[in-house]
Amino acid sequence: MFRWLIIVLWLVMAPFAMAMDKVDVNSADIALLDTLPGIGPAKAQAIVDFRAQNGPFSSPEALVQVPGIGPATLANIRMLVVCGADDASPAPTESSTTPAAALTGQAPTEAPVPTGPASGAININTATAAQLETLPGIGPTKAASIVADRTTNGPYSSCSDLSRVNGIGPATVANVSGMCAAE
């Protein structure tokens, strides 16, 4: 009986799985990028802006160069995106390329040892309100509050200092911690 249930479910779901198209990050508009998990309007705009300034992405891994998109967000969307309609290549192994090499098309190099915040981290002491909006859970109102707080009370010594801003609690601080820097 269980086996038949599995077969029926597979037959029902298979056409939907095959019909799902991947999102081409080199041609998708903000509305389509916004449908990806973990990508809201601000991150979608950041992708489009980055693409306009730097040219097309050479691989999905190059998305980590976009402010607000880190390894966790990339992991959530990696299987849902392509870079060009003909991109059917498997994800490179961790040692095969660095994000910078993927973006510039340079030969793969050994990944550098991180000495500061994660690549693409938003510096909360220098970021504009628009850049702050690319952080998860930070909308226009909270971004404006962060800028106002840092203007009034001085720079943040760490990302956990964001909790001094009215409306930002421990959950929001935890959500932004991997994408945030206070330099």
C-alpha cells in the first residue's frame, strides 16, 4: 500500500518538478528575483544594480559579491538559479574557484584566508540606508533608524550593538550577523 502511495505521489508531482524553470540572474527583473527564497525586494534590487555596474554573472557563486548575499543565501538559491539560458553546469567544488575569480573570469586561485568580515558584509558604520535594507529583516524604517542612531550615538563596535536601535531585537541581530560588519 505504501509503495503505491509513493508511486502515485511521484506521478502527480513529476510534471511540476520538470516544469520548474530556473531563474536566470543575468536577465531576471526585480519581481522575478524577489520570488527566490531569502531574496526580498532590496536584495533583488541589489542583484540588478550589481549586474548593471559589473556586467553579467559568470556563475551563481558570483552572487556572494552582491552586498547582502552571503553563503547562506547562496545555498538557499543555488539550485534555483542559472547564469544564462544555457547554464547547465554543476556547481563548482569549494576548491575549484573563489567568488572573485568566478565574477571576473580569472583563473581559479586558492581561496584567501579571511582576515575581516565575510565577503559582501555590510558595514553598519558606513552603509547607506539603501545598503542596510539588503540585510534580512531591515526595511526602510529600520534602516533609517540605524542611520539616525549612529549619527546621534556614534559608530557601532559590533553588529550586536544594533539592538540599541528601537525595533531591532535579538532575532534581527542574529539574522544579520553573518552579513554584517562593524569596522
